[in-house]
Amino acid sequence: MKSHIIHIQKWARSEAPSETDLYAQMLAEGLDPYKWHSNPQDVFPAHDHPYEKIIMVVDGSITFGFPIEGEPTTLYPGDRLVLPQGVMHNAVAGKNGVVCLEAQRSVK
């Protein structure tokens, strides 16, 4: 049975995380993260992926919308989104753009 549970974990500490720490955290989980960035207010139309997507925000912000599954959420530095395979989503980069680390996990 395919799970469509979207996991959002907000950064709990007052100080912002470093990119190095977030990268190390993802590596420790067996992930192979890569970095990407978007310009301010870049729009990503609704789409889905054939894999589980894990995103951690390094700098800036990004708002993800989930047209079928739930309410939109804005992620800030240190926040993490685990998006199951096949979940429709869209996104808009924040007013200062966004830098993220992202990894993919195959679904068996």
C-alpha cells in the first residue's frame, strides 16, 4: 500500500543550521544529497515524482502546496520535507530565493 503521508519537520533550535551539518545529517541517513537553488518567487507548477523526495532548506524559504493532500507549508533554514512518491505538489521560492539540499529515495 502506497503511503501519502507528508512529513514536515521544523528546525527546533534558535540558531540556523549550517549547510555542512545538514549535508552530514542526510549522509548519515544513507542519502546522497545534492544542492540546488531558485531565484526569488520562482514558481514550480504542480507535479509529482516516481520516488520519495527529501528536502532540507539551507537558506531562504520555499512554500510547498499540496493540491490534493493537504495545506500549504513554508519551509525555512533547517526545515525538512519528506514527500512520498506520487504526491502532487507545487512550490514557490520565497522573496529572497531558496537554497536546498535534496535527495531521492527509491520506492520498492
